[in-house]
Amino acid sequence: MARSKKDQQREARIRMREEREARARREKRRGRVLMGGALVAVLALAVGIGMYAAKSSDSVDEGAGKPFVQPAHTTGEDGIAIPYGKADAKNVLSVWLDPRCPYCAGVEIGLGKTVKEQAEAGTYRVEYHFATFLDKALGGGKGSKRAVNALGAAVNESPEKFMEYLQVLYENHPEKETDDTFGSTATLLDLADQVPGLRTPAFNQAVKELTYMPWVEKVGQAFYDQDMKGTPDVSVNGTKLTVNSGKGIDSITPDEFKKLIADNLT
């Protein structure tokens, strides 16, 4: 039986509403990606504080009163960088990440294995640096710092275990960046089970007792001292590379990344 004009109009309104709701859901998913290089500027404009305010009003210093312990296999003053690859590599890839940064998760998930493979092949030595400003910028928390502490415990075991654990953390990045998932030492330890051999007594103790927190403070401070603007920040031999695709948190493809690297090697 033919539908009346009224029925057709009602169905059209329903379709339009469903389309609006679907579009809103897509926008909401994109909106979950709060932080990254671009949003740091937005945050600064919106609240008049910006990332650098976290320098003076950062989250609670859980390393206060603890002795400074530098993890093995770190480099630079106070061990603020974690290198991976051949020490005599001619080229250096510098990577800055914040454990709670969803864009960083996108880069590590999309390109982490490629970075590891190229570093092992001698294309460059990669030096990882970490920021912790998101603990404050995302309304408080402990996840950035506690995750860096756990990463320090991992590199103290070996650079290889650090690389595996870094990948595991970002593969298990919380869906909502405001969820302080990595603020739980139990979660950090559970995720470490995915890295064979990482759960040594020394690793477990360092994660539970926050052994490397004074080191974490120095690592996080270097982000400000070197006038970094946001995360992720990736450069080769000092030339910054655009590694986010511009489509949500996704990175560029491994092939696109390899071409960028090849174009900037010395």
C-alpha cells in the first residue's frame, strides 16, 4: 500500500535524525583525542594557562624524599634519554612522548615496530624522551609519571625489554585519555606480564615502590628545559617530522615514515 505524504515526511525526519546522531558519534570519537601537538596551543588559548603552567603546578611529586637512582642503559645528564640501536649510528632519531597522550599512542602503535627495526638495522639510533605534563593538563592524575617510572624499571632490565614494554603500554592505552589507567601500579605490573622475563623482583619492586620517581622528575623537567611544545615530537638529526596522519590519532604509514627518514639522513 502506498505510503502517505505524512508517513514519508516522518521517515525522512527519522533518517535525518539518525544521520545527525551518527555524525555526532563520529565527532565524539574524534573529540576523545584531546591532546597532541596541536591541542597544546588550543589549551593555552582556552584556559590562559597552557602546557607550561604545568611546570609550576604539576601533579604531586611522589619522588620527594627518595634517593635519585638512574636506570641502567640511559644516557645524557641524569640519564634523561633512553637510547636504542647501535651506539655508533651516524643518524639520530629523537622521539618525545607522554604516556597518557593518545596521539603518542597512535604513533607508537603505527610506527613503533618500524622504528625498532630501523634502529636495529643501524639506520639511526633512536633516543626516547618522556614528558609528564598530561597528569596535570588532563585534570590531575599519576599515570604519566608512574608509567615513566615503570619504563625506567624496564630499561634497567634491558633496552629490548623497554622497547617491548613501551609497545605494550600504548597498545593498552585507555580509550578515554582522562582515564588515569596508568596511575595504577597493579595495571602497570599486569601489562608487564606481556613482556617475557620482565617481571623480575627488581622490576616489581621499582614499580611498586616508585624507585625511579626522582629520575622521572628530571626526565619530565627536560621537556621544559629544551623548550618542547607538545607530544608526540619526532625529529631526525634535528629536523622535525610530521608523523601524525591528521586522521584522528592515527600515524602516517610505515612506508611514508621510511621515506621521510630516507629524505633526511646524512
